[in-house]
Amino acid sequence: MAGERVKLQVLERDSRGTRESRRLRKQGLIPGVLYGRGKEPHAFTVPERELRRALTGGAGLHAILDVTLDGQKTTRPSILKQYQQDPIKGTLTHIDLQEVRLDEAIQARVVVELIGEPVGVTEGGVLSQVVREIIVEALPLEVPEHLDLDVTRMAIGDTLRLVDLPTQEGVVFLDDPEETVLATVTMPTKFVEPEPEEVEGEEELEEGEVPEGEEVPEGEEGAEPAAEGEGGEEAPPEENTEG
């Protein structure tokens, strides 16, 4: 839910670099950087278990993190600015936090979730989500976790744009409302197998006829059919009985 605040205590770190980050992750610690408002960035580490707990609540990645540096009493409201993940395991490997003022609007990317089954899909159409995230501007505690778009009335050929997405009080959509296409319902693409093309100039040949421009196979040139007779041998001349 929007407006959720989660406490997160972190430890400052002095050393940086790929080798040091790898060593920290082996110990179950996630390296990160906290960017302040006009202050020097603070490099820190946080237990992976605590970070996962903070970012899997009702507000998800849009939670307001009340960050406290170890040994300090000052709480710094912050948001998740950027993060890196392991490409295989999917676990977080590095995070950047941005300190914010709760009375000043921020920009954030919010997921659009499609709700319902379009009537066009029951008729054989295909639902496609074209844009999955939009940019909004709101106070840190007003940024929604996600935005719902009802697609149940979409027929084949229908398109829903950002202008069709219900607005929320205190939330401003920054993308183009008319040009940003969120969802479409189209007919499935049919694959038509092309018919074999006939080659011009081809003619049917009589049995034994050689196409023009081709040579007669060796040993067959000038061959004549054998005379009738057993075994194909030539018949002997008739005996003259006159006289």
C-alpha cells in the first residue's frame, strides 16, 4: 500500500570495489550507497535478510525506508533509487537509496496491472500489454504500488491508452496520455504457407527426351532399339530355296 514506512538500520563502510563487494555478499551483506540532499553520499551495508523484509511489504519497492546509520539517531526517509540483481539467482547485489522530503513530490515508475478477461479474448482475440510501467509524480507517501486497468470490455480491435487509466488523487501521470498505448486486443496472426512457384519455360518432355541444352549421357548417343528376336539378337537371313 502507498504510504508504508519501514525502518532500516544500515552499517557504514569505508572500503569499496568489486572485490570488497563480493566479500560482503559472501557474508550475507548487501552493499549500497545513500545519496543525501546536498550531503556527501554514504556507503553502507545492510543484512540481505533485513533488506528483503523491507522491500517485500505492502508497498514493495515503493516503500519509504526510514534509514538509520549505525551509531546515529537521525532517521533519513529514503526511497529505492536503483538496484542490481544476480542474473541467475535474482537476488539483490547492490542498492542505491535516495533521501527525500516527505512534503516534496518525487517521480517514480509504477507498474500497470491488467484486470479481468476481455470479451474479445473469448471470441478468439489476443490480449497484449504494450506498456507495463508509467512515470508518475506524487508525494513519497502517495506513490501507488501499482495501477489497475480494467480490460473486461475490450473487444477485438480495441486499444486502451494512458488516457483511459483511472486517475488517483495526488498522482500525476507524466507520459503522453494519447500516445502511450497500454493494451490492445487483436486477431491472432495466421501463418499462410506459400504455394510452390512454377518456373517459367519448363515443358513436359517425352520419355527419353533430353531437355534443351543438356548432353546425352555417355554410351547412349546414337543408340537404336534392338531388332526383334530372342535375346535381342539380330534374326538370321532367310535361306534361298530357288533352283
